[in-house]
Amino acid sequence: MELAVKSTFDLVKVREQFPILDQSINGKKLVYFDNAATSQKPLRVINSLTEYYRGYNSNIHRGIHTLAEKATKAFEDTRDAAKEFINAANREEIIFTSGVTASINLVASSYGRAFLNEGDEIIISGLEHHSNIVPWQLIAIEKKAVIKVIPVLENGELDVVSYKKLLSVKTKIVAVNHASNSLGTINPIKEIIELAHGANAVVLVDGAQAGAHLEIDVQAFDCDFYCLAAHKMYAPTGVGVLYGKKELLESMPPFMGGGEMIKDVSFKGTTFNDLPYKFEAGTPNIADVVAFKEAIGFINEVGKDAIAWHEYELLQYASQRLASLDFVRLIGTAKEKVSVQSFVVDGIHPFDIGQMLDARGIAVRTGHHCTQPLMDSLGLEGTVRASFAVYNTKDEIDLLIEGVERTIKFLK
Ligand code: 7TS
């Protein structure tokens, strides 16, 4: 972690903003360690949804009445907040989608269909979530393109030396995650992007696991596309951001046709709307986009640095304590990681551990985490994954350790 000065926040006050945490599961205090799947939502996000539906629910852009104008302003305010959050140069570069899956499918379909030719190559990595694999496979089949895969080293880092060898004049697209959902590895995306640009390829960064944890500066990264999942950033489900460089988005054909994305429609032909609306066909997820602004506000208020410090300490503590347990093997030990720790216990199925932990009120995720090719390369069926967020505590990690210890005693 490149954090020079330790910054802190009031953990008790932060936890108070997440009412869901204050409950018992199976008679035990809830410990929520499934944040890489989706984070919990603070009161200001929940209240924003209620205020929207109680006060100004209305369809946006087309209406001239007061409610429609209020809803439109709130929706567009989130676009500005998202632009600031990732330091995009233009608000037109912020496209609202339903999530990272939708964003990647949009780019694969639209950019891929327009610019890929037979024999062209798409480079992805062995660390990718299925949603950064399958859309590329679909377009590769259609366009007779070829997918190449950056191998993963034993500690969960990408093999950058092999990546350099994969790049060639045939490479048209490189699609990698900023951070791995299964192992937590933070990838050297600046280097990956620079190398790809050297080969004249465009780069899509899947930032699903970065948005709540890492500084994002799309201009400094110089990425061509960047995808965010709002629901992993304390916002409601069903919202994502696709950032794309303006000139690229302008060069791409629409992905979905319908209302909102058009200027003029006639049976002779249709002209398309300007960015960002060209890629926002139909009525969007207005309420959840509006509430996303509150989630960005929450992250900014606590502070990315302070969040990163806290999560770094939780990760160090959890990984050290887990590693000290007999039969436990940590999976994913890259130098730079977000707050995700996967592990396996030799001789015990991850599902059994997950169930035993759930009986103690501890929510972890078990299985392949939608990264089956990664699990195959590691020779694993799956892992147990604990992922930490701003509201988690060391006391909760102690409960996890106690739960894993008891499970091992019981099942071994
Ligand atoms: N990319 C990465 C790296 C992810 O972690 C996820 C979701 C996605 C893409 C897809 O995001 P979505 O919001 O469109 O579904 N990851 C997980 C996970 O690790 N457990 O549940 C969802």
C-alpha cells in the first residue's frame, strides 16, 4: 500500500450508519464478510431511495413538469459525482448501466462488433471474473477473433513477462481487472495499459473490486474503458458505470436501441442521441442511480485513504491469524491486495466451512466466485473467501478465526 500518512475515522460512527449490521443471525451477532459480493448500504443511501419514491419519483429527461425536472437533476448530479470520483475529463464519458456485467457486454458487443476482424486477438487474464471472460468469448466466436490469456503466478499476481510476449500487432483489446475478486490481487494496470497502448490496443479495466477500495483516476491510468459496480461501493444493486474515452464512445455504434438513445426516428432511418444518452436506451434505474451519489458521498466523507488503511490492517490481521491455523492454506498472497482473503482447509470442503460459519452468524462466500478458470489453474474446486469493508472490525476477525478453528476441530 502506498499510503504515507495513516488516516483514521470513527469506526463506531461508521457502523451506526449501517443498520443491517445490528442484528443476530442464528442467535449470534452478524459478522458480514461477503463484501466482495456486495457491500451493505448506509442510512444516507437507504434514505435517499425513500425520499426519491416518497417525494419526486418521475421519469427523467423528457418531462417538463416539476417532479420530472427534480428527478432529472438528481440523476444527472450522480453523473457529475461519478465523473469526479474517477476523475474523468467529461461527464459525457460516464454511462450508467446495470452493473459491471452490463458494461463489459456493452463494450464487447459494440466496440467488438465495430472494430474486431478475423484473426484479431483479445487478451484477458487468468484472474478474470466470468463477466470479463464470457462476453469476449461471445464476440470472439462472432468475429472469428482469438482470446489469449495472461497466466497467473503462484502467489496470485499476473505474469507480466508473459503478458509482454502475448502482445503483438494482432492485439486489439486487453481486458483485465483492477483487483481480483477471488484473490484480492491488485494488478499493475498502469503498466498493463501502457504496454497495450504500445501495441495500439485499447484497454478495458474491470474495476468491480476497486471502486470501494482504491484511488481511481482514469486520466492518470489512461485506460480506454473502466467499469464500476455501484453495489460493491455501498450503493444499491442494479447500477454500474461504464467510463469510456469520448472519442472511442463516439466511434462506437449503439448497443441497445429504444427510447432516449435517439434524436429522430422515422421508418427511413434513425439518428442517434449524443453521449452519454446514445448508450442509455430506455428508462434507467433512476432511484438507484440517485442513491449512488450518496454512496459516493459516504466514501468521500470517510476518505479513501482512511478506508484503505483500515482495510489493510484488517487484511494483515486476518491473513496472519488464518495462516497460523493448522491445515489452513491461504490462497492469494500477492504483495498488493485489496481486502479479500481466500483460504482452503485441507480435507474440508469450502461449503462445509461456510455452513459452519453461518451457524455462528458469520457470512463468508464459498465456491469458485465466478472465476472457474482461475480455480482450475490453482487446482481447486473453490475457496472460502472473507472480504472486508469499512465497517468491519478486528473483533469480528477474531470471531472468524474462532469459527474456523472450531470447524476444523469438529470436521477433521
Ligand atoms: N468483475 C469482478 C471482478 C467482480 O468481482 C464481479 C462481481 C463482476 C465483475 C460482476 O459484477 P456485477 O455487479 O455485474 O455482477 N463479483 C462477485 C463476487 O465476487 N461475488 O459475487 C459477485
